Amino acid sequence: MGLFSRKKVTDYESDLTRFMREFLARHPEEVASQRQGRAAWWDKTAAERAPAPSMSHAPRAGGYEHTFEPSGGAEHTFGVDDNSEA
């Protein structure tokens, strides 16, 4: 063993942990009460949860620039080229 070796303590149990273990062993109805409390706050089905908010108010991500109509200008006023084969 080295000068600063530590002995591993595996049998330690705090007073609070011992109290809770013994209390719950003597009062099994408290376990059922704990489960009911958890179910009231956490264990819910998807239908019981609040619906997802609408994202219509959220801004769109980039990449939609090509969907805008041209605002006008000389490059958009000309018709088909008269010299084209089409």
C-alpha cells in the first residue's frame, strides 16, 4: 500500500438513506402515494400533453430567395430574342 492509498468504503449508508429505506419498509402505502404524485406531474400520454405550438410565426430558414418575384427592371422587360430558333 502506498503512502496515500485510500480504503474503499462500500458499506456506508447515510442516516437519511437508512431512515427512508426503513420508513418505506414500514409504510408501503407511501410508495403508492409517490407513484400517484409522479403520475399527476410526469406520466402523461401524448394526448394529455399540451399540443405543439404553431410555427407559423417563426421566420423561415435561408434558401427561399429564389421564390421571390423580380421587382422589375430592364432585364425583365424584354421578350424572347428575335434571333432565337424557338
